[in-house]
Amino acid sequence: MPKILIVEDSDDLLDMYKIVFSKFKFEMTPISTKETLVRQLVLNRPDIILLDIHLNGEDGREICKGIKQNKEFSSIPIIITSGSTEKLAACAEYFADDALQKPFDVTVLIEKINTLLLTNKDAASTTIK
């Protein structure tokens, strides 16, 4: 079962993610702070991370860059989410594997996750159906 780490501070979105990922048999860990993210990376290494740009005063792009610059976690795919087209356009500069504009279609989200899981050698057998 694929493990997804959801880094989001909107309770409404977390509720939606819970519904979607339970349907697709994902093991989901929802968190809302950078400090909790660091702890979760060490304790419960995810197969993929879904990361909001605006996170309780933190910039998710900078968080993404920090994860990707850490050799221990750099192979974990990260999808950055935001309602801002301009901010998403610069996500590649922060080493994000993909970006998704809010609001989004759940089918597109699942396709992006599956694509990244298939291309990630550590999680190649964990796509969702």
C-alpha cells in the first residue's frame, strides 16, 4: 500500500484527501507544520509527498527545496499544490517533481501520483488503482 504524506493546513482539503485516498487504499498521513514534516520523514518514510505552498507562514517551495537537497530524502517525489498559477510556475526551481493548481480534479491528482510512483525506483510497484 503506497504511503502518502499530505502537508496541508486546510481542514476542508484534508477531509477531501481522506475520502479520496481511502477509496484508493493509500496509507495517508496528514500533517500541517514543517516541524511535523521533518519528524514524519524520519519515522515513516512516505512514497510521495503532497505539499501546499502556503503552510502556516512557511513557504512550501522552500520546504520542498530543503527535502530535495537532503540526500536521504531527495528521491521522494513531491507534488506542490497552490491556488496561485504564478507561484506554481516557479516550482521547478525548487526541485518539485510536479505541481497542481487548486482547485483540482481528483482524476488529475491520481494520474500525477501514479506517474511519479511509476518513475520513482523506490516505489515502482505501489501505484493506485
